[in-house]
Amino acid sequence: MNRKQEMIENWSWRLTSEGKDFYLEVMCGTSALYEVSVKLTKDEIKLYRECGKEFCEKKAAEVRYNPRKFVQ
């Protein structure tokens, strides 16, 4: 299955979905850029549906601040 793009903030983050799963893909780094993809929990999906872009901005900032926490 291919991921569908739901929302995007260029050069910052994008929200994608695949079936019932949602992923926030966040650009991280300073001199070298890399992407961290985070699968959202059911509670985070609910927050996204309630708050929209505001949720994505806050979650992206959390990922960017400590990307190692989200890399598996």
C-alpha cells in the first residue's frame, strides 16, 4: 500500500497515512538534513483530528528537539 499525503509544511514536516495508520515525517538536522518518520498512536491521531496543523507543528518540534528518542 502507498502512503497518502494528508498535510505538508515544506522543508519541515509532512503527515501521511496508509490505511488506518498515520505517520509524521519530520526534517531534522542542521548541516546535514535527515528525515525521522514517526507512526502516530491512536491518541495522537485523535489529537490530529481535533487540532489539525497545530498538532503537527507541536509534534514536529518535539521530534526535532530530540530525534534520537523517535529513531528505532
